[in-house]
Amino acid sequence: MAKEKARDLRASIALLWGEQGQPTRGPKPSLTPRRIAEAAVALADAEGLAAVSMSKVAAEFGVSAMALYRYVPGKAELVELMVESVLAEAPDLSAAGSGWRPRIVEWARRSERVHRSHPWLLAATAMRRQVMGPNQLAWLDAAFAALEPTGLTAGRQHRVFVLVAGFVRTHVQQLLDFDEEHSREWNHLTGELLDRHADRFPTLTRAIAAGAFAPDTTDPLEFGLDRILDGVQTLIDQS
């Protein structure tokens, strides 16, 4: 099996930061990486990240897939440009209040909105080291600016950021996975099973009877953030 060609990460960085050289010969470019990324975002929003291909995006412009390679080396770089596109509006947290807590909450809520608007972003920004452009770094910078007044060490601020960002991602994934009809069927079938086998699962049976899985009006994002940030405040107090 042939080994996959390694990516040129410096070229990827130049593309994301707009530092790539412009061709000095040939016809004037009719497309730009930004326009290509915007078309890919629209495709991913409608059909999912798996549906995005160089050929499908090229078809949006009435050109061949090979024509896109003049601007974007491949799908990995295209996805990175897509991430930059949807994160173009860096969060301004100044209106959220002066304390660290309301600002990181506002950061989390804005992150939730972006991820819900573009569900494919979860897969595109999986928790791994990746090439990041100025827009993605601006979001990271805003999070650290919110956490700086905590007085925690930079390392602990990073751990708090990972907790908050990870919780937002999990929360959005749960929202996207929820299916009301399936949930009703699950509740019905699980109820029947527990009616027959209550003696095997007494604690779970009591919890369900007491309303453990009953719908409520609690904002799950607010609830989770409050629990996490209460713990952060304890850490601050102990520092």
C-alpha cells in the first residue's frame, strides 16, 4: 500500500494566513481561497462534512476539480479554510461584564451558537493539534483573556479552557443527536423492561419513578457551566 504523501504544513499556514505567493504568470485568478471556503461551508451546512469534496465545490463554480488545486492543495486544507470562515467573527466579551466568570460563560455560549449553526465543525475541529489560522486563534485568545483575571497559572487556565470547550462540544453533540420520536420509544420500551426486571435494577427503577428522566426546563448548558465554574472558583480560592 502506497504511503500517503505528507502535507506541507508551512504551505497550509501560508494559505490560512494569506501569506502565500501570488502567481506572476498566466491568467488572473478567477477564484480565491475565501470564496472556495464559503462555497464549501454552504455545502457542509446542507449535506455534512463528508459530502464536501473538491469536485462538488468546483461544480459550484462551474470549473473542474483540478482548477481548485490552483488555490487549495486538498481537502484537509479546504476544511481548515472552512473553519476559519465560520470563526471569522471573534467573540467580543467586553459587554458580558468585568469578571472572569461572565466572560467565559459568554465565550461558551457564542461557541455553542457557532457549533449548532455549523454541526460539521465538531468533526473539523476534533481535539487534536492542527494548523490554526488567525480567526481560530482569536477565539482561543479571547478565552484566555477571559480566564487571565482568575490569577491561575497559565497551565491551569489552559486546563479550564479545555474543560469548558470540551463541555460545549459534548453539549452540542447531544443536542444534534437528540431525536424526539426515538426518545419517546426508548422511554416506553425501557419502562416496560424495568416493569419486568425492577428487582434487578432497584436503584435505577426508583430514580426513574422519582422523575430522573422527566423533561424539565433546566438549561443544560447553563447547568453544566455552573458546575464546572463553581469548581474553578474553588480552585481559585485554594490558590
